[in-house]
Amino acid sequence: MQQPILLFIGGTEIVFILFIVVLVFGADKLPEIARGLGKGMRTLKDATNDIKHEVTKSAKEANIVDTNVTKDIQQEINKVKDDVEDFSGSVKRNM
């Protein structure tokens, strides 16, 4: 069975990286690091939502509502969102 690859990093590499992180920062700093990662991902998600809303608002104001372009943008945003959620899910499971 093939392991899922995340950002070209396998499960073994992720475990090794987490081991190094624990050695460098200590177990007591891990929740703080995870909190920082969570805040960063939340900020990224909020920023993408703000951009999406601004683009949509500008398009509506200019009466440029091209559904194909809007769908393409929405698909790209969803891909990025899924990638971020996949990454955050693997980080949460390994911590």
C-alpha cells in the first residue's frame, strides 16, 4: 500500500521532522508552536476569503460577472483551501 505524500514528504520524514522539533524546542513548546501554526493558517484562510469577496464585489460593481472566470477562481481557491486543510490535518494528527 502506498503512503500518501504531502508536499513531497512521506510519513517517515514527517515523523523524523517532528522528532527533531521536539528535540530542538522541547515538548513544552509544542502547543505554543501548534497554536502559532493554527493562527497563521487562520490568517491565510481569512485573507483568501477577503480577496474572494473583494474580487466578487468589484466584478459586481463593474457588471463584469463572468461565471466561467468566477468558477475558475473558486476552483483554485478551493484547491488551495484543501491543500492547507490537508497539511494542517496531517500536522494535527502527528502532534
